[in-house]
Amino acid sequence: MPPLTPNEAQELKKELHEDWMVIDSGRLLARTYETKDFAEAMELANKIGVIAEEEGHHPDLTVSYGSLGVELTTHSIGGLSENDFILAAKIDEIKN
């Protein structure tokens, strides 16, 4: 399966929270969640980890004091797939 085109990715992004960004020439979906402290960022990262395992689709997470960065891509196709957007929507459900 080929990766989504940048236009296809932008269309799917419309279904997500406005803070999600399609970057890296349409190959990456990213969002930063603000948290009150490091512990809350870790708690969110662990919740995302459970969903990622269930989906068999694993984001890159960057845990910092006061924020959690999430990056999604489908490495096997070298870009974004619908699965990235599905996982993003599921991540939003636990945070919003």
C-alpha cells in the first residue's frame, strides 16, 4: 500500500483535533499535549502505550516536564496511512 498523498493526509486531518499537524512533506502526523507536570505526561504516555499495543501501531513519544509529544507514521510504507489517523483519534479520546 502506498502512503497517503499530502492532500489525502490533510483531508483526514480535518477529522482530528485542530492541534494535530501533518509535517515532513506529509510523512508525519504530530501533536503536543500540554500536561501539568512530568507525572501527568508519563501517565498519558502509558495510556497511549496501552492503545498502541492494542492497535499494533506504535507512535514515537517524547515525554517532558509539562508536555508529551506524539509522532505517528507508518514506517513500512514510508509515510502516513489511515491507521495513523485512527490511532490519533483514539489518543484524542483519552485526553479530551
